[in-house]
Amino acid sequence: MTVRAILHFPDPRLRNKALPVTEINDEIRTLIDDMFETMYHDRGVGLAANQINVFKRVIVMDHSEDRSEQLYFINPEIIAKEGLVTMEEGCLSVPTYYAPVQRAAKVTVRALDKQGKPFELAADGYLAICIQHETDHLDGKLFIDYLSPLKRAMVQKKLEKLRRRTL
Ligand code: NI
């Protein structure tokens, strides 16, 4: 397993749309392993393939305290949404910034597993938010897109400053 480099906003590649996975092979299974490794390394709770510069529709997450509940979705599709809730979000591609975002409170997601078998999962709470945040990434969308343009410009400035300092 390999820790891969994460793209950071405002990298334009984060705006690319990921393509559906057409064949589930060892390359995809290795990608999933690397995504978990990268996510754990950077202490995240979720990661989309776009964030490591791979434009395939794969997302992973683990929001357990002891990092023992790996969830991954190949070609995820949100097929039902219910209610609304606002929660504070962050993102490994937008480091050090957190903001409240309103999303559906419950979702049902359909996806494929590593054997190519379809499954459905109904989620609420933090998991429902995570699924929406990560599937957004696959469409080139970031949580800060839900903020006002003014706030988004502020985040961009802050991150550019942070990057200059760490170079
Ligand atoms: Ni994110």
C-alpha cells in the first residue's frame, strides 16, 4: 500500500469529473487500498479518487474512532435523499478550513463492491454527510462551493498563504 499525494484547492484538477469504473480489476483494488492508506495517513474520514489525481468513480471512508470500519464505494450513486441537516465539514484538499454545509439528512447510495456486485446502503448522521461530500468530489465539486463567493475567495487566499509558507 502506498500513501499518495493529495491535491489541494485551488488545484484545477480537483474540478475534473471522474469517469465510471468499467472493469473491477487489481488496479482498482490497489487504488482502494492506497486510498485508505492515504486517508489514514492524513487523518481524514473520507477520500475520493479525484483527490489523488485518479479520475475514477471510487470513494472510501472510515469515520470510526479506532479506524476499523472501512467503507468503499465503486461507481456510487445517491438514489434517494431525505430531510435536511447542517453540519461542519472539512476536506483533506482544503486543509485547516472548516465550515457548516447544509445537505440531505439521509441518503441511500447504490454502488459496486470489489467483486463487481451491486449493493445499496441507507445512511444517516455523519455517514450520510460523508457520502454526499465524497460523491460531490467525483463531479469536481468541493464543500466550499456551498459557501458564498466572498467566503470562498477568503479560503483561497488563506490556503495560498499557507502554501507559500510551507514551500
Ligand atoms: Ni473532501
